[in-house]
Amino acid sequence: MTKGHTPDGTTEPLVEEVVGAVHPSGASGGAEGGAEGQVTRWTLQLSFGPWRRIGGPVEDTELWLYQPGLTHDELRERMAAFRPYDIFRARVRFRPGGNEQVQLADLVTTPEPAADDELGARVKELQVPVTVPHPTLGTFTLDRRVDWFKVTTDWNGRSVQLSLSRRGCNDEQELFRTAETLWAGQESWDRQVRAFASSRLLDLKNDTWLEDGENEVTTTEFEARMALEGVFVFPSRQFEFTFHDDGLFWGHVIQVSGTLADGLTHAGIAG
């Protein structure tokens, strides 16, 4: 990477031009805090993938872009402009030491005309639906926005969403094997997960989350009111169960997680 010199003699990356396709998740934004917690400016965040330097080979890794110092209106305008799969040509500043995150200087075209045949062909491939049939769990569909395989399937007579995370995964089949193990012992796992949640969260409920005039909740009632909504499977045989709380924690989600090797390790509330 070619670098220039700053007035103090240090070096910094020169602006380079890249062309890339917006990730299926599109663009998002984050606030920059000011005095006394006041939001003063906003930062645009998105990624290109696939992408290339002008004249260089196509890269299938994600190129993370950010643009700080925006007003809220400017942020909303740029978020609306970066639609998933659209191809853009932009000037960016690469940070020293890698391509993990680069600053978006400005756009050259919005979007890039369909002149890059190789990049355009990759983008078309990305828009083809990916499905994976499973003999017992159903047909999974890849949600490219979050890089999950998802399916709605049955758990003890209740329809739930099963999601397999491909983020950081080196063995997709391991994800399916973990799900198969959970489903093969679903009655036992269901009992264990509910008992674990009540052992960790019942005191919190009765000490802090009782409505005015509400009686203390028993272990049996607590576990019965938990309504399973989803199961998430991660690499390294990790998993998480999420439950609707039926008002136990005023609408917060109950989460129970663990691994096949260590069993259940954490229970909490979120949302």
C-alpha cells in the first residue's frame, strides 16, 4: 500500500479506489457521544463483499467501511443509498496493518454501472437462494444478512425457529450435528433448560420483578410460563435457547446457553 507523509513526519495511507457490492445486511449507523452524553455526530457503517481494488483481483472477504462525523439527516440519506447487493465505486483510506476496517472518503459512482463482469457475476450468485434439506429438521434457508441457516421446526410439539450461525465456522456439518444432538434428546434438554433457568433466575424474579400485588412465583409456575421461541447453534458445539417470558420479567427474553461438552453454563434476561 502506498503511503504519504503527514506534517509531523509520520506516514498514513493514501486514499485508494475500490469497487464493491453492499453486504445483504445493508448499512447501519452509530452515535458519537458529546458533552454530558449528548449525541453530536453519527457514523455510517457498512461492508462490501465481494470487492476489489481498482485493477486488482476480486476479494470474497468483507471490507468494513465507516464514515464518521455525519448529521442524523446525512446518516439516513447514506443508509438509504446503500441498498443490499448494489455495486459502488468509492475512495477509501486503509488503516495500517490490514483491511479489517477502512474509512469511506467519498463515493465515485452511486451505484457503479454494470461494467465489472466478474464482480457482477459474483453478486448474482449471492442472490440465488441457498437451501439445505435435512431429513428430520426440515429445509434450512440461508439468511445472508446475518449468515445464518434457518428453519422452522418442531420442538416438543411447539414450532420454533432453529438458527445455525456460520460466523467463524470452519465446519458447517458440526452445526448440523449439534442441532441433531439437541433434537434427539429434546425432552431431556427441555427439562434441563427450564430447571437451570429457574435455579438461576427465580430469586431475581421474586426479589426484584414482582408486580404490585403479585404473589411470589413458584419453581413449577416459572418453568411452565417459559415459552420456547428459538434455538441458536454456534461453532464449537455452543447453543442458546431463547424463551418468551410470559410477563415474568415484563417482556424481557429469557436466554439459556451452554455447550455440548460443558452442559448449561449461563441463564439471563435480555431485550
